[in-house]
Amino acid sequence: MFLSEVSLADILLEGLKVIGMIFLLLTLVNAAEQYPSMAGKRWNIIIYGFVLMLIGFAFDWSDEFIDYEASPTISYLQAFIEEMGLIGGLFLVTFGFKRWFKFISRFLGITSNKH
């Protein structure tokens, strides 16, 4: 189930991605709690996107010490969850920020330079 040879550098570096994403999520959730009038549903979309990315990073990190190749089905499932988490999260974050910027510009009374 576990790999016999592990790279401590890979475990450390990929673990830092997971830890960094956790801190980012805590910061975003804290900002939403402190400024609820500026957060709303749009901010939640951004948070959900980063949660999906965290899941992708976690599965990417876990393959450094768990042998997913032992079963083709589990290997495929792990790769699917990892990639869909990263890709889906990226799309949600992009869509969420696009909507959030429009909301904030209206909230602050700022007009776009685009005509």
C-alpha cells in the first residue's frame, strides 16, 4: 500500500503546497467573516474553487507515499480526482473572481475602462 522508496524532498515540497493552500483558505474565510457585505456568494465560489484545488494538491501529495499504482482502478481514480480538483478549482476561482470584481466595482461605484 505504501511506497518502499520515498523522496523526502518531494514530500516536503508538495506538503508545503497543501499547507500554503490551507493558510490561503483560512485567510479567505476570515476575510469573508470580517467583511460579509463584500464577500457573499461570489466569494464562496472562490473559496469552493480553492477547496477543490486543495483536494487536488492533497491527492498529488499523497501519491508520494501511497502506492496508487497497485490497482489500475485506484490509480485512475486518484489521477482523476487530482486533475479534476485542480482544473475545476481553477475554473471556479476564475469565475468567482470575475463575478466578485464586477460586484466590488458596483459596490465602490467604479466604472470599467471597457466601453
